Amino acid sequence: MRDVRVAAAQFEHCDNDKANNLGRIEDLARRAVGQGAELVSFHECSITGYTFLQTLRRTQLVELAEKVPEGPSTRALHDIARALGTVVAAGLIEKDDDGRLWKCYVVVAPSGPIAKYHKLHPFIHPDITPGLGHLVFEHEGVKYGILICYDNNLPENVRATALMGAEVILMPHVTGCTPSTMPGRGSVDRALWDARERDPVRLRQEFQGPKGRGWLMRWLPARCWENGVFGVFSNAVGVDHDTVKPGLAMILDPHGEVLVESGALGDDVVVGLLTAKAYEEASGRRYLRARRPELYGKLVEPHPPGHKPVTSPGWRLAYRAEEGRPT
């Protein structure tokens, strides 16, 4: 690994408005480049919008989806990357020649697309196909992995990506401030978001408390520390369909410490210097070398026996309501 400056962004996307969202991506990428960023990471489905996807019929989802990398949104990202001289990473819905739909995250350099990843644990729409495997790619002397939102909640995914050689893991999310049975968690009143300029303190308390940052700090630093990797957390902020998201874009080092983070109540980007020294000195590097795979057979057995994987959030999805799923 070498020293590299990387950016994590947050912005309020507009549902099904790719032109607007790509415009915000360009603006924030330009700000990041002004601070020396060589790569700018945006949130899950930052091009299309996210939570509203659960309300779409399959035909509508197909219409929204694009080919990757030959589709118009990836071409637009290439234009941005080429104009700014940086790598841009963003999310959208991909469709392939076999009719499958994927939750896709694409990474585009000035020279063109260099990687794409499919979310392993999608749940927002029943017609999205789960990804088929982990991914690590190298760009200019740095090895990057990608894990989208729920993928990071399973420690096995971060560990597998680290074992594949990832030094930096891009962790695009749309998360936080959702209904939950966990103590102190739950949604944020839309009125607080609308009044954020007149009364920023109350909204900041919600975002920084157990509904937002407090929840992230329970597990996100551990993923970086136990595997000795940098984590680049990007997230939506503001109104996302029927919820309010807290942003909190941040970069964590391989010790699980926060290098940089955003407390902005709106669109923002933070840039951090990721150093080879921090990576080499991380405790997690020792832990990877101490593993005893011969003891881990239980990790690849279904639990309980015969169980098939089910990915679901802690909040109710529209297609699981009484009226049935979108068709």
C-alpha cells in the first residue's frame, strides 16, 4: 500500500432523478479533488435513489436499471472522472442480458470503468439478485474492496475481503434513523429536517445519538480494527423516500479510529489521508496471521441445519405489507 487521499461523501438524493443526482456527484467530487482526493466514494444507489425502490413494480425497476459499464450513468461518471482527474465510485441498479437485476456499485477512473460490485445481501426489492462473490481491485498501488451496506453487518464479508488482500474497503450505505426495536433507536421526525436551519441542535442530537452515529460506533470501528483495514463510509443525508437519513460520512483507520467525519446537516464531503504506516502497524494484520482455519468448519455450515439465508432489515418493507409485493 502507499499513502493516498480518499473522500467519503454524503448528499440528499432525489428519487428517480439521475440527472440531479449525477450533478450532485460532480459537485461534491470537485470539492473533494480540491482537497487532494484521488478517489471519491458515494452512497448506495446514489444515482437512482434507494428506499423508494421497494415500491416499484418489476417493470418499473427494469426501466430504471441500466447496463454497466455501457449505460448512460456509467458514461456520465466517466465524464466526471476524466474532467476532474479522479476516481469516482457510485451506486445504481444494473440489468444484464439475462434479465437479472443487481444492486451495483461501479468504480470509474479517468481512463474508464475499473471495477463493479454486486451487493451480496440485497433486500429492498425481491427481484434484485444477490451478488455472487467478494471483490478486490487494485488501482495505482492501492488494493480496494467494496461491501454495500448490509454486507458490512456480517463480519464474515469484511474478513473475506481483507483476506483477499483489501487494504481499503469502500462501504457505501443508505442507513441510520430507521424503525428499530433496539433501545434508543428509531426514525427522525421529518419536521426536524425541514427546520434544520432554524433549529439545528435538535436534529444534530438525533443524528449524533443512538439513532445515527451511536449505532454506527457499535460495529463500524470493529470491522476495521479486527481486520486491519481502512473503511470509507458514505451515506445518504436528508429525505430518502419516507425516512430521514443522517449522513455522517467518515473514514476510519485500521485501528478503528475515525480519521475524518462529517457533522453537516446536508451535502458534504470529507477527505482523509490513508497511510501505509497505519496499515502496516494495525493489530488486525496480526490477527489475520493468527487464524486457524482448521477450527472454523462451523462458519460455513447452515445455522440452524437446513436453514436458507434470508436478508431482511429491522423495519417493514412495502412489498411485505398486506397488499403484497410489487409485480
